[in-house]
Amino acid sequence: VLLVDENFCTLPSIHAGGIEYQNGKLYVADSRKGQQAVLVFHVNTSLYEIPAGDMQNELFGYRYILRSTSSFHVPIKPSFISYDLDLGQFIVGTYARCGNTIGLHTDTKTCMNKSENRLVWFAEEEVSLTQPNYCSPFFSEMQGAVSARSGTSNKGHSSKSTLWIVSSYGPYADSHLHIVSGFDPLSCTDHSFAGELSDMKTLHYPPGLEDLHIEENNKDERYMWM
């Protein structure tokens, strides 16, 4: 499937940093320099089959194209995107390089204190270039993040969530899956983990781990894809 804009033109130099499917729409993080946007594609109404022959050849051999129907800006560079099923909000994060020069990811305090390591939670109808406030700093080389409510309060619900963040870089070093518990996404501005390592644990995976996605089936069972 080839992604195209509203005028059926290809998207030059686009790097789809991450994708998320919700309610019949595909959301694509447009991480091109200066864009700071999320592209929206209505899968049920904007997917077209291309006839075999010259037209298909002109579109690089793709059999289908998916036309963008809208887009919206976000307050940080969108390197990846996911969705919090409990909050009913999207999560967008920024990849920011740090560490040594040989292509390895590192969780040093210096890298974890970089203000460029940003996440933001938002509803589609309430987001812009300036709102809402983003949360920072987190981890360097973030490639994906998801969150879900954890535990219950005396009212049956908890404002605290568990946050899973993938950070990785290069083909040689392990990928890290950071699991942060007791986290409140709605009041997290200027929250640093550099001095609060007891709030999290880190699991090691082979190189190349990137996007995360939580899916719920019709039995209310949830699965994490990575």
C-alpha cells in the first residue's frame, strides 16, 4: 500500500515514524523536518486499487494507494505514535540521539536528562503546535511507547498508569524496554527519571526493537505487540 496526500501525490522524503489504527482510521507520524504533524487516512473510504499496467508502474508497482483525508499538528516532533485505551488519548514521542559515537544506546543520567526526550498525551480534537504540554525528560533514542492504567483506587479507577518505553540505536547494542510504574500521564510535565530509577525496571532485547502497540480483543483481553 502506497500512502499519498489529499491530491493523490506521493509524500516526498516521508519517514513514517510510526502508525496507529483506531476506529477505521490509520494515523501516521510524519517525522519529516518541519512537519510536526500526524497524517490521517480513512481506511474504509480512501483505499483504492490500482489497475495493472502503466498506472501501477508509475506508482512504483504498488497495487493499492491509501489517500490522506486530513492531518493535525502536535507540539513535539512525532517520531512514533500509539494509543492509550484507558485514557482514550494518543501518545506521540520524540527520538533524540545521545550517547557515544559508535552507534550504541546508553542509559546514562546525562542522556536521560536531555529535554529533547519528550512524550505527549492528547485527544485528537484538542491538540495543536502549542498544546497540550509535553512531558520531559525521558530516555534517549526512544523508538516507541505505550501506557495503560494500573491498579484501582477506592473509586474503582486509578489515575496512575504503567508506561512501557523502547529505546534502541544501531545494529549491535541491546534494545531496552523500560517499564515505569505508578505514572500519571496527565500531570507529568518536567518529570525526570534520572534520579528515580527505583520507579522503573529495564528489560533487554535484541537490537532493533522499536514501535509498541496494545490491542484489546472482544474478551477484554489485552496484548502488547512489539
